[in-house]
Amino acid sequence: MTTTEASSPPASRNIGVLILGWICVLFGLVILAGGIWLIALGGSWYYALAAIGLLATGLMLNRHRIEAVWIYLLTWVGTLAWAWWEVGADWWAQVPRLVAPTVILVLILICIPALKKRA
């Protein structure tokens, strides 16, 4: 067994990271289109900026780069700040704004072992 084989994560982890990466890219493209439309209507820039973070995260995941975690953490913190600015401390109003981004965050954090071994 070579050193490369010993340090490579199992193929299932690689496939999981790639699937999550492509999901982030696809969601990012959809959100970016909606965000650009919202900006054109004079609305919030949040969705376009969050979509760019999601796209960058997906691309980094597809390359098995640990930077994906940092990019998404920055995107998630931005989402947290935006949600707080938009609705304040109203818990029920926060739920629809934060559940999906937090689920994605957990999935990305689960990918860290596969990303670290390839870094």
C-alpha cells in the first residue's frame, strides 16, 4: 500500500463530497438568478451575495479543498447577520431563514475529514 492510498479517504466519502458540491452549485445558480432579479426590482442584495458564497463553496468542495468550509462559514455568518437584521430576535421568523443554511453547514462540516486528508 502506497502512502497515497493510505491517506486517501474511501471512495464513498469522495462521492459524498462531490454530490454536496454539485448540490451547492445548483442551489447557488438558482438563488443567484433570483437574487439578480430581486436586485433589479430594487430589493435586497443578500440572495445574490449568499449565492456567490454557495457557488464558491460548491466549486471548492468539488476540488476537495478545505477552503470550502471557510467560505461557507463566512456565508452562514452573513446569513445569520442578515436574518437578525431583517427580523430581529423573533424566533419563529428566524426559522425559515436559518434552517436550510444550517443543514448545509452541518453537511459541510461532516465533509471535513475527507477534505483534510486531501489538503
